[in-house]
Amino acid sequence: MEQIYSNIDNTVLLLSLIRFSEITKDRVNLSPDTEILQASVKKLTKGKNFKAHRHNKLERTTSTTQEGWVFLQGSVHAKFYDLDNTLILDTILSAGDCVVVFYAGHGFKVLEEDTIIYNLKMDHIMELMLIKNLLKKTNEKITFRVWQ
């Protein structure tokens, strides 16, 4: 896994990237516990069971959108930018790769026809939560009341 930190402020994790070939049977957390968007990856063994469970209530506050991409098919040329908008990573992402973007600017160009990605983004989740009255917005910060 590659974690890209800002050159402007080396305490700011801009993004985490894991290539399909790097995924093992050991769980890898792509997100620090302090971030709103949580992601991890693990190769699963046939027959493994996960006990049914529910997440506890947890309140978190954010002032930004975070997003993740999981590439299922094809490839893209991706560029990621530091806090001052300077290019920090220029890479090709392919099937099986996953990127979690916390604070990096970003964009990509599709390289293959029928490229397929899952896009996970807090904006979509926040819209649903506003509708269901689980979210309150005050002074540019957003507070979630969610089940952990």
C-alpha cells in the first residue's frame, strides 16, 4: 500500500492507494481511524464466516468530501494534487486497484473502453442522511449521527 502525504504539511494524508497485486490475507486499513471515509482490504478464504453484527452510534464531524474508487475493469490515467495544487502523483490505475482520497485534488482520463469503477463518495451519503434527518450542517462543518 502506498500512502501519499502532503509536501506542504507532512501530517496530512492526501490519499491511500493499494494495487490488486498487493492484497493479502492480512487486513490492511486504507484509512486512519480519524477520517470520515473508512476503507480496508483483505483477501478472503473460502468458508470464512463473519458473524452478523450492527455498528454502534458514533458522531463524527467533517468539513470536506472524501471519496474512494475501486477499479473493476479497464484502466485510467490518474493525477493527484497536493494542497497547493502541485502534482504529487501521476499513475495508471487498473482492475483491482483501490484509491481512497482524503484531501488530494484529483482527476483521471479513461484509457480503455468499458472501464468500470465503484465510486464511493461522502456527498451521496450526506444527501441521503439529510433526507432521513441524520445529518446536521452548521458553519461549514457537517456532523453525522450514524451507526458504527
